[in-house]
Amino acid sequence: MHMSKDIITKLTEEKFLGRGGASFPTGLKWKTVKEVKAEKKYIICNASEGEPNVFKDGFIIENYPEEMIQGIKIALETIDNSSAYIYLSKDYYEKFKDSLKELIKDSQISLFKKTGGYLAGEETLICESIEGKLLEPRIKPPFPAQFGLWGCPTLINNVETFYYVAKIAKNQYKKTRFYSVVGDVENKGVYELPESYSILQALKETKNLPDFDFFVQSGGGASGEILLSSELDQQCKGVGSIIVFNRKQTDLFSLMKKWADFFLEENCDKCIPCREGSYRIAEMIKKEKIDKKILDDLFLVLEESSFCALGRGIPLPFRGLITKLLNEQK
Amino acid sequence: MNKNKRIQIIIDNKKIDCFEKQTILEVAKENLIDIPFLCSHPDLDIKANCRLCMVEIKNRKGLHASCSTKVEEGMEIIIDSPKIKKIREINLELIFAQHHKKDIKHISVFNSHLLDLIKKYKIKTTRFKNRKKKYPIYQFGPSIIFDSSKCIDCNNCIDVCNKQTIGFLEKQKIENFNQVVPSEDENKDCIYCGQCVVHCPSGALMAVENFKNVEKEIENKNKIVVFQFAPSIRTSIGEEFDLPYGSIVTEQLVAGIKELGADRVFDTCVGADFTTIEEANELIEKLENKTTPCLTSCCPAWVKFIEFNYPKFIPHLATTRSPQIILGGLIKTYWAKKENINPKDITVVSIMPCVAKKYEIQRKELEINGLMPVDYVLTTRELAYLFKKHNINLKEISPQKIDNPLGIHSGAGVIYGASGGVVESALRTAYKKITKKELTKIEFEQVRGMEGIKRATIKINGKSVKIAVINGIENAKKILKELKKEPQLYDAVEVMACPGGCIGGGGQPMPIDSEIRKKRADSLYRIDDKKEIRLAHKNPIIKKVYQDFLVSKEMVHSICHTEYSQKKKEVKFK
């Protein structure tokens, strides 16, 4: 119990932000779940990583499973009456279930194989998935910290977050994060580097800075932002992924088609702007003919009226690619 | 937090008092402030998926769905900024582009909230190709049509079907889209309650129409067309002519039907009086033989539910036929004989608040001398459409008296339209039959009202009779579970599949919600209140028919009783 009091303070003092993409202050989340009065609480480790070209959580589960599990155990000790799930994507479940089961040796932690696709990594959808319901996000508030799995207060953190919880508890946190670097680079892989690094520094340090004309998608393999080589003096957002593209060799429409198909397939079909908007974008990209007026209208409703963050985030990569690259080509 | 705490908010510069915990959309509706929406329905959980009701809130980032955002003290809400308007229009265009307008003319277009909004916001054409052109049309028995190309994926139908615990409508991922489809599960079947129809904002779910057949029958000079209309119609159809909710229009209704060309108009309430007598007898018999509970059987969706989902309870279903069937049978026997008409030349048309009644009239076991008691069922909405088509306005038409001899009913007959009415009517009569005395107070307030489950214990001759009155299949399931544990927990159980009973039926005018249902029901009780004869067994025509016509057990049986059997899944598409 003594240590448990410390961890929330430590997380808060470190100003540690969650590593699942939304960058929510972890200390605050823990505090909320801890302080809510309830007979039962849940802890969920989100290992459902599902965006194309993002695999740093898989890397951590493969290489540092002890730390991740240690982080979950600290949460179990900190939050009374709690039990935990590790919520794994189908691939990760098959790949890691045996090794994880061996490590856990704790009846308080069980593994859960994710139902549904990418969006099922969204926090309220994780709850719906474990409860065996139709996979659509819930209306927030209430947030899972107050009303989560089976209506109980639920702490949901990403794999990397739990890894760093263990580090912070042991005072071994050196303000680093995991970067996955892929695409047209020499040294593909996952790297633990200072979180203060700019994308440029990360590419340099990992000996991945191209000597050809290139651009980058930062923060996710579909929803990530498009940055030109001149725009890399900024930190990597979201889930820490850097994808490098050889500008001359990249077919912009087929790249956009990949994103569009991903959003079309992976959106949950609940709300109008996202279901219909992602479909109309995919149609337009397939024809390789951009109607700027229509596209702007679709982006507007997606960004302003989508139910959840997935829909609100769809325009970002397209807008960047179209304005920075496609229009330049012409 | 006090649920009734009043707070003040501002909508479009107007100060408004409201309750804490209400949503912005609820407050707006109460104050007649127009915010468009499609997916929200007060009967169902909030889904917030149509994104039409987006508003801005001062000092808050972004737009907010008014259906899912609760009001807070001092909140300033903007509902019509240029940005909101633009977003609404684009979203409406996107919805419209997935709603395939087929050329089929169907009454559902008049009940399509979507088409109302399209008109209002002047969305003429969409810039997109319709993506649902090839989506299939399904028919559920003789009752419901589901044109999935018109579905806007709001999920109301699935929610309401789940609420009924039927689960016949579900989502299936087909080619990147979650689509609403009828379940292929052998253990799930439609019970034709039609709640999906009255909760559908786009007219994708609609009642099977029979008005054209009826028009033909009226035109056919060799046919005597006899109409009857259900108790609840008289307090609901006025809505279709912009009369206030709960307006009683019985005699206008008679005049309207006559104007359509009907030869006679009788009242299903008279049928209900017969049902009451027979059902009271059954209850008494079951009480004497200790074979209770006696389950009512006027609601065909409930009967189908028992036959398909709980066949073990079939022996408890009252064999008494429903009011429209008894009356139809009497029209083609008693009345035909009296008027010297060949029953084959008679067409009986029932106006019902219900789409399951279209299923009921096709049940083979109801045949009398080779004829079905009722030939066509039209819903309240269909009749209103026919009136409009023939320029008949219930608001203006001069009232006409109902025809005799099957027109004058007791007060007991009219309350059949509200949940609790059947049991109350049967108790009024059963009390007399058991005690040989009339009740001093005939109102059974315990079984009235919109609550889903009402329980009461009534003393008759010092003996307790335990009653349960249910509306909604979800609640019926709860009672069946109780009965499984304790078989004689109740003596009489009334079940209506639709919320509030027939006044909330699947054939009723739209929109529909708990307030509207209450007003329709209240008016039925007002009619009963004012009736001189309020007991079925005191109705002179009932007495007369039993004396002159239903003289043998066989006669009573063939006109007034039926049978049930276990059902297999009927609605299949493969």
C-alpha cells in the first residue's frame, strides 16, 4: 500500500502522459479510478494496436513483458477491489498468449482476445468488446474511469504506459518513449529514445535519415499527419510511429487508397459522417479525381460532427497529402 | 443531486427554465424549439448517431449532439449558426444519399421523418450516387415490409426489437457496411408487433398495405362491404388530421368510412363484449379447476410469441377469439342470416391499430363454414391515408351514428384499447358470474396506466384472484419466468405486445411516445366513464345474440373460440 500511494504522485510529478495516442495525463486517470467509490473496479491493459505500420506495443510485449505485467500489478495494488485484463489484438493474442500466461501467474490478470477490428481499441469499445456487445463506441461522459467495464470504474492504459509505470515505480524513467520507424529506410525497427526528440533527431539517431527527397507520416499509419522533410523539427505525435516515403517512388493515390480503405473497413458504421464520409472519400480516391468542394464538405462534417476520435481524425492525413504533395505535383 | 432541480439555460438568446439532467434536445422539444434529429426516440436509449442535432455551446470547443448532451446551469446554446446549418445540410445529404427512393408508392412516405426534413431543408438532389440501390426488400409474413434500401442505419428498429426481447432484426457486416438484416437464427422469429415500423424514421419499415384490395371490394357492386374498427382507433386517428392527441372521433370515423362507400359500419367494441363474456367464463373455469393462470389472447403478436418462444404455455392461453374475429364471424353468420345475405358476398374489413392483426386473420383455424371471419385488415394509418385520398377530412365531416345491430357496445368494450382493459372488463363480468351480484365500484384502477407490469389482488367471494397486467414483451418474459418458478403465482394475466397496449400499436399514427400513448388511453377511459352500460354482460345485443343465435356449445365454439399450436420459424429468406 505504501508504494501505491507513491505511484500516483510519481506519475503526476513526472507529468507522464498516456502512450496510447491521446496523451491523457496518466496520474490523473489513476487518481480518478482510485478515488471513485465502487465495490468492483477493472484495469485493462490495451494491447490492441491495429493501425497499419504501428507495432511498438507488440515490440514491448515481445521484449519487455515483465515490465508491462509489473505495471499492471502496480495498478492492481493501487486500486482496491480490482482485477485486470490484457486486451490483445487477435494477432498478438495468438503470438503471445502462452508466454504471457506463463509470466502472469496471478489470478487477478486474465487475457482477452479482441473482437472486431482497429476501432475496437477505442476505450469504450474495449468495454463493449469484453462485455460481448455490438461494437460501437459509447456516449461520453461517463468516461470509463467512472463507468467502464460492466459499469464499473475502469482504468484503461496502453502497453507502453504500463511499461513506464514499472520504470517510474523503480525510479528508472529517463523521459524516453518508443518510436517505430518504417517505410523507405535502412534500419526499420522500434527504438527507445528521449521523448523530447524531434522527428529529424530520431531519424538521424537511428541512421534512417534518407539522402533522397522524402516525406513522412507521423503518429499513425493511417491517421498520422503528413510532414515534408522540411517540417521535421517537431516531436512525433500519437503512437510514436514514423513512416518514411520516397517522394519520387510513392504513388500518392495508392497511398491514399490504403488509408481510405482502412477507414472504410475499420470505422464502426455508427455515425453518419464517419460511415458515409469515409465511403465517399474512398469512392473519390478510387476514381483518382478529387472534387475539392465535396471533399472539403466531407472533411467538415467528419471533423466537426463525428461521434468519436476516429472520424474526427480522418481528414488529417488526406488534407496534408493533397495540399503539400498532390497539388505540388500539378 | 436532486432530479427535480430547476435550472436556467439560454437557447438562441432565449432564457429557458428546465430540469437538471434533461438533454438539450428534450428541453428544446418541450419549448417548441426546432432542432432536427432522426435517430433519437424517447422510447429508446440515446444513440447519437445521425449527427443532425449538433449545436454549439458557448465557451466549449466544437459542436455537441443535443440528444446526448445534458443541460447545465447557465449553459448558452446556439442552434443555428452558419456552421451548424452547413454541417446539418451535408449530413442530411449524406443520409439521403444512402436512402434509395424507389418508385413504389407507399403510405410510409407520409410517415417518413427523413423525407420531412429533406423537404424542410430543401435537399433536392445529392451529389452522390445512391449506395443502396441494390439492397433487398424483405417481407415479414403478411404484416411488415422492410425495404433495406431506404434504411438509414439509425438502429431504432434493432433497439426496439431487442427491447421486445425478440432480436429478430440484427446487424451484419456485408461489404464493409453493417447492415440491418432479419436474423437467420432458427430460434428467432418476427412476432409482427410492428414496433419497428412505428420507430422507423425513414419509412424503410412499413406495414403491408391492403387498401387497394379494399377499394376494389367497395367498387364491386356484388359485395356487401362491412367495416369494423378497433376500440383504440377512435382516440388516435384524429392525430392524422391535426386534431389534438386523444381527440375522440368515433362518429366522425363512422361518417368517414361511410363516405368511402362502406355498406355498414360496426364497432369492434361489440366483439370485445363477446370476448369479455367468453374470457370471463374461461377464467372462472380455470379458477374452479385450479388450472390458472389464464393468459389473454386478444393480442396476436403475444399469441405468436407464446406459440414460437414459450409453447409450454399454450394450454394457458384463453381459447376465446379476439374481438375483431368474433365480430367478423358474427357478421358472416348471425347478421348475414338476419339480413338474408349470402355470407360469401360479404367482405369484412377491420380497421386495427396493429400490423399483427393482418397475420391473425389468415389463421386457418378461424374458418367458419369455409369462410374467414375477416377479409382485410387496414391499419389506422392506412385508413387515414384512404380518407385523405378521397378528400375526407375528419376535422370537418358531420358525425354519423354507428349501424345496428352490432354497433352499440358497453364501456367495458372500449377500454380494450388500453393495457389493462381486457382484464378489467373480464373482472367486471366474472365478479357478477361468481357472486351473482354486481360490483359497486367497477373501476379497477390498479390495472390501469402505462406501467409495463401491474400486479393486483382482487377479492371475489372472499377468495383472492391474483392479476398481472403487462404491456411489452420484455415485461411479459419476466412474468413468464415467475410463472415457470411458481406456476400459480397469477390467476389472470393480460399481455399486450405493444407499449401501453393497442393505443401504442404498430399500426397507429406516428410519431408515438409515452405522452401520446397516455392521452389516447385516457380518452378511452373517458368514453367508458360516460357510458350508461359499462358491463359487457349488460349489453342488450350481447344478451340477444346469446339468446337467439349462440344457443349451443358448438355454436359458441365455432364463433367464439380457437386453438393454438407450436410454431416453427415462419419468416425466412433462404
